Amino acid sequence: MKNLLFLLLFIGSIACGQTKFTVYFDTDSYQLKTSELTRFDDFFRNKNVKFIKLVGYCDARASNVYNDSLSLRRTEFLYQLIDKTTNQKVTEMVGQGENFQQDPTLALNRKVDIFYTEIPSEEPVKVTPASLNSQVSNAKVGDKLILKNLYFYNRSGILRPESKPVVEELLAIMRANPKLKIEIQGHICCQLGADEEDTAKTRAITVYNYLIDNQINKSRLSYTSFGSSKPIHPIPEKTEDERNANRRVEIQIIEN
């Protein structure tokens, strides 16, 4: 009987096992600073996970009522971040406030514990795409090239950290090809009709401004927005891969 009980507990721990990742907040803040957002992205980027639970905490310097509210707002921030970046909705959020064993180091108490489970998946076949540089080299005037792996936070023009190599490569191409002129074109997914928040335009402008800020002459650049009017896949899309393909930034070769 004892062996059977141990076996059942062991199987249950495998089935329900959760892993924890912790992010930390500045004093009296419920939003993550850039370094913690980057740490979150770096940790989860290549993991196939199911997010289970968020537990928020505070240090004990304010009132109990205030800390309960602040810790819950921290979990809500993570809820929105996970929803926007993974389309997952976390099923449980807890605001623990200051009601836990406080660490002597105050900064370690201002946190959210993210509980998740890793989902086993088959190793995909890796196909190495042609680099943007080689695509530009072989492109003709009028050709359009997708800036692959260019990611933004949801409904914004803020680049995610893993997008930096993409804009850096485009900048290097513009510097190496002084006659090259391009139009930067923004697209969104998911909903036909007007781009009410101008998200596609904002993202095109982000790339445009990055090049301008790095001394690429504005006479070589322009930008425009197509909203959701030129999808690669029909809207509404059937899968997340189709949505990702439709929400994109392209460059069109104007002069080469």
C-alpha cells in the first residue's frame, strides 16, 4: 500500500508539475522596467509553455491594503503581457501583498512569480532562410521583402528586444548600398477595415526613425501603411502562424 501511494504521488507530481520564473519590480511600480522585460523575453522565447498562475508580492513598507492592491496590479500587468505576446490567458492570479516571509533585501520582495509547465514538442526541421542582405542584392526595383523576425509589443510600435538584429542588418545594408532607396510598409492582421490605432503606420515609422537616427538620409526613405488591406492569408486567419505572417513590415525597393 505504501509503495502504491508513493507511485500515485509521483505520477501526480509529474502530471501537475509546475516550474516557476520570477520577475522583479521597482519600488511602488506595477510595470516592468526594460531590463526585466528583456529577461522575460530571453527566458521564454524558445520555450513551448502553458502559463498557469501568477502570484504578486510587495515589500512591507506601505499599508497592507495598499500592498494587496499593488501586488494584484503587478499580476495584471503580467497577465496583459502574456496575453499580448503569447495569446494565452492565465487562469489564476493572486495578490499576496506583503503577507509572506519577507526577504531582508527589499528588492527581492517586489516581484511576481510566474508558474508554468513546459509542453514537449517535436524538434522542428530547421530551414535557414536567405539573409536579408542576399535578398536585397538579388532584388529588382519594385520587389517587396519581408523583414522577418521583426516583432513588436501588441498594438504598439515598440520593438521587442529580439528584433534588434533585424533593424541592425537593415541599417548595415543601407550603409553598404548608398544608392538604395526603400519604402517601409506596415501591415496588421486579424481584422478587416480601418486601422483605428494606426498600428501598421506606427510600426513602419519606428523602422524609418531608427534608420534616420543612425544617419541614413531621409531622401532615401519613405513609409506607408496598408493596414489589413494586403494580407498574405485570408482574414480572419485560421492559425497564429497566419496571423504572424499578416502582421508584418516589408520594404519595397524604390531604387537600387
